[in-house]
Amino acid sequence: MTTKSADFDLTAYLPFLVNRTGVRLASAFSQAIRHHGISLQMWRVLAALHHQDDLRISDLSSLTSIDISTLSRLVGNLEKLDLVARRRNNDEDARVVTVERTAKGRAMTEAIIPVAQHYEVVALAGFSRQEARTLKMMLARVHANLDQTQLNANDSGAAT
């Protein structure tokens, strides 16, 4: 889809809208979980491990959209807080290290899930269940489209 630069409307530009919405949600949610002593990125790791425990760092990176070097530091910090543990997967390949939540990490995740659900309810206020489902499906499709085209800053400029 190509348009003239004069037709460009930032307020209707998808990357701008998604980023603006994400920043607002992230800021409010970060404030709400601050008293738990973890950051938003740490929450993403715990939530991803709630979705599927015992993940390799590369899979966790893909699921959370956190680059591997940052994720490694986050996992180290979560280990210091006794919220996750790394372990070698002796069944397949001893070189493979996976991350799983500890009992304390599972308890913290369970304590924060209602807060996460609250922010989803707030964000989707006024949407019917079908509209909410459709929006989520559409965003998943946008993400899949970006995976398929492997957009990067070298393709045609930065995406946002």
C-alpha cells in the first residue's frame, strides 16, 4: 500500500496507534505491579512461563519479544529473586538450558494475573466479546504478516 506523503496521517498510522496504545497500557500496568518488586519485562517472562513453563531462552525471547542479551540479564535478576530457575535439559541435549518458574515465581504470577486481566478489561471497555476477539485475531495476523516479511529497518525505513 503506497500513498503520497501528503496523504500521510500519523494519527491513523497503524504502527503509531499500536505503539501509543502499548505505551499507555505498559505505563499503567508497570505502576500497578511495581509493589511486587518486578519490572514489566520481568512480568513478560513470568507470564510467558505461565503460558508454557520450561522454555529455552531463544523460545522465551521469541514469545516475549525481548532480545536474548536483555533476556539473559532479566532471567539472572529473576533467579536472584528466586522467581525462576535455569536447568539443563539432560533428556535431549545437555547443552540446552531451559527456564522455569519456581514456586515463588508461580505464586507471584498468580498474584499479578488479576491485575493483567483488569487492564485488558479496561482497554476493551465498550467492545463486544466478538469485537474483542476480532481485534485480537487481527493483531495476531498483523504480527504474523510481520514475521513473514521479516521487516527490519533496512527494508524501507523503520516500521514506526
